[in-house]
Amino acid sequence: MRKIILMMSMSLDGFVEGPDREIDWHLVDDELHTHFNEQLRTMGGFLDGRVTYQLMADFWPTADSDPSSTGPMAEFAAIWRDMPKIVFSRTLERADWNTTIMREVDVDEITALKARPGGDLSLGGADLAASFMRHDLIDEYRIYVHPVLIGRGKPLSPASDARTQLQLAETRTFGNGVVLLRYERPAAAPPG
């Protein structure tokens, strides 16, 4: 079964975006972008909220033809264009670039999507991630902690009474000071 993997950048004080949705504090250099490309090219699809999808669709379809794009940026443009995408939106009328619109997060539909053949699914967007967390649909967390304190904004996780136990699967420090913390659900104990 495919996994749903949340890949999210976060400030050291726990925010995924600033109070005005800004993400200009992300430190994405060529090393980190190359890492993202390596991870994302093996995925079976992108699951994005409307805001994230529209930000991506406004830039990535033609980023590889922009002379100011770095090599990793141009590479990601092709990955993004070719990858199947599902955008979750109640208001979006249409979506291009190999994109399907789903109106809501339905647990049964997501479970069926995970059961289809193909690579894992990359989850993006703070609001959509919060919805997937509420429904306990995330199998793996890849949190990229950036060496910055932004003071306020949208937290990674909404307030909840639920507790989800995770196990550390990997850490990695990048040259720009960003640290990857990769957590998975613990493996189920074998029966008997």
C-alpha cells in the first residue's frame, strides 16, 4: 500500500508559514532543492490544497524556460508538470497540468487512493495537512526545520486531543543549516 508523506518546511519555533502566509524565510539552496527532487521524482502523485496548488501552477509549468532558474529548479519544473496531482478545493472550477480536483478529504476515498498501485503520495499545504492529521491519514512526516524564528504564523499541527506515536527514521543536516527530521508510524507487531 502506498504511503501518504507530509513534506513540510517549518521554522525552529514551529510555524509552516508566517502570519501573512509568507514563506520567504525558507532556505532552499541547490543542495536542498536537489534533495527535494530526488525524493519527489519517485512519488506517485502530489496531494495539495488549493492555495499550494495555485502557487505551484503560477510558477512551475514554465520555470525551466526561465533563464534565472537554477538547474534543480528546472529539473523540478519537469517533475511537477508530469506528476499526477490531486488538488482539494471546494471552489476551484478547473485545474490543468495533469490535475484532478477533489472537493473534500473523504477517508474512504483516500484509503482507496492509497491502495492503488504506484509510488507514495506527497502531501502539501498547511490547511490540507491539518485535515489529513485530523483524519489520521499521514503515514510519514518529513519535516525540514529551518534555522529561523519567525515569532508567529500558522503552526505545523492544529490543536488536537489526539496523540500519534511516531518513530524516528532518519535525520540529515544540510549545508545551509536546515535539518530533516523523518518520522514514521511504528511497525505493527507481528501477530502471535
